Amino acid sequence: MMADQPPPLEATPILNEVPLLPHMVNGDSIQQASKSITFPYSSCHSVILVQVNPGETFTITTEDGHIQCIQGPAHVPMMSPNGSMPPIFVPPGYVSQVVEENGVRKVVVLPHSAEFHPSMHPPPPPPPHVPHYMHHHHALLPHPPHPVYPPSVSHNDQSSPFFVEPRTHGRTNFIQRDERSLKMQEHLKKRLKDRQASGHTNNKLNSPPSSPHKVVNSSSATMQNGNGKGQQGAGGPLKQKQIGKTKGSPDAEMGGRFHGKGKTNNPLSYFITEDAVSDIQARSAVLSWNLPVSSQNGESHSHSPAAFTFEVAISNSGKNGKFKSVYVGEELTIALPDLRPATDYHARVSATSSSIKESISELVSFTTESCEPDCPAAPKLINRTKNSLSLQWKSSNDNGSKITNFLLEWDEGKNGPFKECYYGHLKQYKLTKLSPSTKYSLRLAAKNDIGMSGFSETVTYYTAGIVPPAPSPPVLVEAGVTWLSVKWSPPSGVSSDDSLTYSLDVEEEGSGYGFQPQYNGDELSCTLRNLRRSTCYKFRLFAYNSEGKSSPSEVVEHSTNPDKPGAPSKPTVKGKIHSHSVKVAWDPPKDNGGADISKYFLEISEASVGDKWDTIYSGSQREHVCDHLKPGTSYRMRVYCTSKGGESQVSDVTTVTTSAVPPGPCLAPSLAGKARPKEITLQWGPPSVDGGAEITEYIVEMAASEEEERRQVYQGPASECVVSSLLPGRTYSFWIRAANKAGFGPPSDKAEISTAPGPPDQCCKPLVTCKSATCAVVSWESPACNGAEIGEYRLEWGQAEGSMHLVYSGPCQSYEVKGLTPATTYYCRVQAVNAAGGGLFGEAGAVTTPAAAPAAVAALHFLEEDQMEASLPLSTCLAVQWEEPSCHGAEITGYNIEYGEKQVVTVGRNTSHVLENLVPDTLYRIRIQAINSFGVGPFSHSIKAKTKPLPPDPPHLECVVFSYQSLKLKWGEGPSRALITNPTQFNLQMEDRFGR
């Protein structure tokens, strides 16, 4: 059937007679508006045009059973064999009404009644030849409560059955041009308020069905409209076609996830609501959405915000227009900036996570607010006279509110503040009563009902004037070889605000071409280039304004300068080259640049210095003797000249090398590092004058004093040497001479360098004298100090040569050693020390002290009772023992023992003695001294001991009881033993008649 159908017409704008009503609310409340679809047609034709409004979808079924969806706006031609009105199928709860106005028939879709409920009115069965199909729901509208079907149509009917799903456009601010639709909308609003007031909205039997989002479940496998599995219409298998979907459209980009399905393939439920857009301003809005909720096995599962990444895309070219991504992140609320005022926008949100590839929300639409107009373009000048300016301008973008007036401001030609000169709705204005040749600045702003726009860019226009007077002739600023720079002043009597341009004509002397224009512009200076050198040129000047050309100025002449001369020839040597002088000459340049050479300059540079040149001659002569040169040195020479044209380039360079001479004196040698006591290291540098040749060797000479003859200590190319075999602390004189290929130069100045101080020499054998048996005096002589004063002597003393110890350290040359042992041999030696260190110890001296009285007894102690050989009465006797002390060279003959009240007893050479006849129970202090032929020695240390008390008298002994085997004895008188506190011990002895 579609093969006989004419091709579809192009989409057309919305007709004035078709009202676009606000979109319907969700399925929980009654629809707020009716829907009208216009079918213009003629009763005498079989072609019917179906007008599909923007945002609507027209769905038809072809003969082969395929479904074709046409997106509005569009005009769809339909074939009707008999010219009758095609059947229109509406959802349950709605009725269609045909209205004819001005030859155009309209089908208005209205709610049937407020009491209608789908459960009480089951939908009619679908026709066998129409497949079950329902177009995917708009992203911003609720799904219809029930699918829409066409009624049963006979198979003999040749007209192709079709149905239109009632849909609305997303915008809410279209002008309502149909009075009947307006009245019907008001009536429906009133009925809705009455139902809400009577509480009918809470009655489920009287309320419209809920949104399909809430009623669709997994058990609806036999749902009508082709949603169930295994159901197909008699027209053949269901095939889906997408017509007119652009790349940026939601349907195309979402991959058909919502086409013809009661529930979506998306595992997440929708997460954006109709009130998702808030705080809508002229250029911004706030978009928010909820977290997606997944549904599995009838259960909802929420997700954390961090599990998703959201992408927000908006479009201002319709639902099917191109969408632009404006945000990618994890937030649930964002601000949409940089929007256009009074513009329809469609937004959608897509969510992605690690487990879900992508989930796209429904579309949400909103319209930005209107605001003040954009800044208009600057007014344009369309005509001017000496006293008027005619201006014209264009409107700017009104941003949703019609521009009502324009504000034009000017500065009144005074460069002052702007003032209003026109306010109105016209787009042109003429300024009159102006001054001639005057500059005026203007700016423009636009105003609508919301406010005033900003001002346009400021433009400047001039009124017409008179031809300027003749200007002054050009004045020369600066002249060059091929250019001349001139300047001029504006003509007298001309205002500084007048816009003038200038034309400069130039004539070359002897060219025969006359004056030729060389400059045209508004500057007051000009530089003419590519002129001939040393040539005279004539100048004249014209001034222009908008009215015409002035008379020429007076003719003046200015000349270019001569050019620089060429470079002179390369300097050449005349005569013999000496060690300190050379004579050079040169030729003049081939091109003098148009002027005579006034002066020559000869420059010289040492080859070793680099590119440093010094002028040694300037004058008109072309030869010069270069003196005060260094012998054996290479010099580079060049020449340049000057004239009125300037300075020439330098000539080629000539290299001259003077002859060499013996080198000059070197600086006196210096000490390298630190001086040592017996050697020093000398260093030196090359002479300041090498004589023009390389230094090949040096000679170092030395003398120990002024009277001593110099002797050579080094010869070679090195710049330092070591002089050894010297004496410490001595001063030596040194000289150095340098040599090159021309011979040896003079010696340097004398350098006096001293060796470092050394330790003193070895001391002599010290002299030892005994003052007594325990005291000796040691004296010695001072050795050579070796450059540093001796500050200390060290005396070592001991009884053996290998084990002496330090007994004295100081500056004196004698020392008294005390505390010696008599009759003992001692050894000693001396060392001298200065700042450089200590010298060697001298030869050891020996001395033997004389004999003397014996030493004190060291060990004196008492003998206990068990240490005695015989028993002694300890109450009257004390036994002492000691060790024999040192005899100090004379044999000990006896000892003096002092005890008690300085009672002395003398004994022989024994080392023990018993003191008898002592008082019992008495404390004694005892000390002892040894005696030899030289006298008595010192007493030993004292020891103390106490004699024991006398024993008690024997007690009275008696036998108290006796038997044949035992005796009971009793002794003593007084209290019993238990009461005796005195620790008295009793010794009972017994013997038989045999004395046993």
C-alpha cells in the first residue's frame, strides 16, 4: 500500500490554527489539557495531509506489516480511496471530536469523563491485521496508561489503518491562539480543582491509572500492544524502523533502548524527575538527579554515589537535535552556565559504573528566562553634511522580550561626557545643527520590557568642512646615503581635530621626470629610501581633507649624503723588521664614495690578545713607523679611512713578527709550601718579558751569606725546585735567571728565605753531686738551639739506665733530686726542647748516694698466744715481731723498743721480743727503731695492745654426793650459776692415786 503513497512532504512550521498545549502531568492525576491534531483535506480529493506537530510521532502500518514512525513537525500525505476521514484511535478514557473551521477539520482528543477508569472499561481487542505496537515514550512525559489500538476494520477496506498517539511538545510558553482550546483548558483546570477539593483524588476507583513505572511487572507476559513474549499480530512479525533520527538525538544515541517495550532493557531505573531543573535564570539553571536504582528479581538495589560517573548533555536544537556534553563527574547537582536567554533546552544524564556500561536517563526540558537585549552594533553613518550626520542601526538579539526603544548618546563634539540625543523605537536618526569639520563620538543601547542593554562600541564621525590651506614646506630631519627623512606641520588655521592627509611629491635633479608622488597618508613625517647618493632632490607638499586638495607648499631642496669609501689596500712592510719597530705602507681605496679621503687609521693588535685593536696612527699619510713593539711578538695590522660619506671597511690584515731578545729578569723566587729544617722548596714564575721567544730553562743560585760565593743549586725547565742539605734555622739568599733561544737574561732580585727551626742538638752528660745520702744536685749545659730558643729541659732519673722516668721539666739548667735512698746508684740524662720539638737525650750520668742510718721498720705487729713457742702469762707479757728494714749501707746492730711511758728497751739483731713485767689489763703503745754504725733510724709506726687481766682465785671444792661410780662436786659460794653474769669459766682437773 505504501508503494502507491506519494512521497512525504518536507517538515513545515507550526500552523497558527494548531494550538500546542502544555504537556500532560503524570498518570496519577487527570490530564490537564486536550490535544488537537489537524487534518486539512478536500472532499473531492483522495489525498489526506496529516499534520504532525513538533514533539509528536505519527505511526502507521504498511501492507507488509512493518511499522513506520514519522517524527514531527511534518506533513504526511495519506491515500483515501473514498475521500472519507481516516479513523483516529485514542487511549481509553478519551474521546475524539471533529470540528470544522474555515474548511479545515480538526480532531480534538478530550477526556471522556472524570469517572472513567481503565479497570471498568477494558480496551477493545486489536484488529487482526494491525501488529501490536506502541511508540517509545517521550523522556519527559509519563507513559500512557494503556496502549492505543485502532478499532476493527474490515479487510475489504482499502484505506490503510493508522493511529496517532497523543503527545505534547516540551515547551510551555507558546502563545495560545485557539480560543476554544483556551476555554477547554480552563474548564479542565476548574474540574481538576473541584476533584481535588472533593477528595476524589484519593479514591483509587475514580482516579486515572498510575504511571506504568509503578504497575509494570514481570508477570505481564501477555500484555497487549506487543509487549509480551510470543505475541505477534496477524500482519506479520514486528519490525522496528527509525526515521528522521539524527546522530545527536536521544533515540539514536540511546541505541533504541526504549522502543516498543513496556519495560526497558536498562538494568537501572530512571534517575531524573520532571522537577530536576531549578533556579532557572536567563543564562543559567541548576540540574539535579537521583542515584540510579537497579531492579533484580523484583527488588530494588540502591548504589553509592562513588560507584557512578555521570555525564550531562544538553541540546538547544530540539529533542532530536545535537547534544553537547557539559559535565562529567560524580556530583548529583550541577549548575548549567552560559545558557542563552529565552531558549528551549533539553537535558539528559547518563550514568556509568564498573558493572554497568551506560545508563541514559529520560529527557528533561526547560526554557531559560528572558532578559535585557544584547549590546547592539555601533550606528553607521549613511550621510553627512557640514551641519548634520544621518545615522542608521540594526536591532540586536532581544533575548525573549521585544525591543521597544533605542537610546543614542553623543559627546556633543566636545570629547566630554556622553549625553542623550535620541530615545525611541526608530532605527535611524539625523543629528542637525552641527559644526563643520568637527568630530562627534556616538554610542547606542537597546531597551526591552526587562531592562536596558549595554552600550555599543563608541564610533567617531566627522561633519563636512572646507579645503585646507597650503601647508608649510617639508623640513629635513636627517639625510642618509640612499634616504632622506623629512617632516612637516599641519596648515595654519586648521583645528587639531580635523582629519587631514598629506601628499608628498619629489623631483630628482637632472632626471627629467618632474615631480613624482612619493607619500600619501596622515602622518607628519616621511622617510624616502632607495635614492641616489650625493644627489639633490626637490620637495613639495599637499594637504587633503574630505572636501578636497590644498595648494602646494613652497618647493625646497634636500641632498643625500655621499657613500662610505672603499677599504684601503693591505698594509705592507717596508725595510727590515727590528725587535722593537717596523715600517708599513698602504694604498688608497679604489672607490672613495664620492668624496675625498680625509684621514687614514692604522690599527695594530697582538696575535695572542685576540680581537682587541689599538689605533697607533691617524692622518693623511699612507705610511708609518710602528715603534715600542715587543720583541719576538706577532702583530696584526689593518687600515681604514674616512671621508664625508663616513667610515670605510677595514683592509685585509697583515701579520708581522718582531725579532727575539734574551728574556727580562724574573721575579724573585718564593717559598712553596712550608719551610723544613733542612730543606726548602722554591717556586717562581716566568719573566714579565720573554724576549719574544719561549722560555726554555731556569738557573737557581744560592749563597749562605753575603760573603759566600754564589753556587748553582738547580738548572732546568721546571718552575720550582727543592734545595736540601741545609741547616735548620738559617737564612739563605737565592737568585734565578731565565733563558730563551737568544740566551740568558739578567738575574732576579735576591730572595732571602730561612729554613724552619729544628729541634736542639743533643745535650752533654749531666753533672751530678750528692748533697746528702738522700739528696743530689744535677746540672747541665745548653746545646745549640737550631733556630728556635730552647724553652724547656727535661731530666729523667732512675736506678737503671733503661727504666728512667721524668723528674723535672722546665727552663732551669740544674735540679735538686730529693728523697733518694742512701748507698744506692742512680742514673740520669737531659733533653733540650724548643718550638720545633725535642732534641736527642744526652749521655746518661751516674751517682751513688753515701751510707746512712737504717730505714724505719716497716712491719711491726703482736704475736698471738697460738703463735708463741712457749706459754706466757698474757696478763704481764706482750710479744712483738717485726721485719728488718734497709740498713742504708751499714749493718744493723740492734733495735730500740719504746713502750708505755716512753720506756725504751734495747735488743740485739733479733726480729722479735717479749716485753715482761707489764701491768695486767693495761693498754700499751709500742714502736721500734733500728740501729747501725751511723746511728738510729726513725721510729716505726705505733701499734697498741692491752694485757689481759689476772685470773680469779681458785674456788672452794667439796664433794656433795659420792657413790661407787660417781662423785657430785660443788665449788664456789654465792648465788646459783644461773644468776652469775660474769662470764667466768671453770677448769676442773682430776687425778687418781696413781697420778693419772
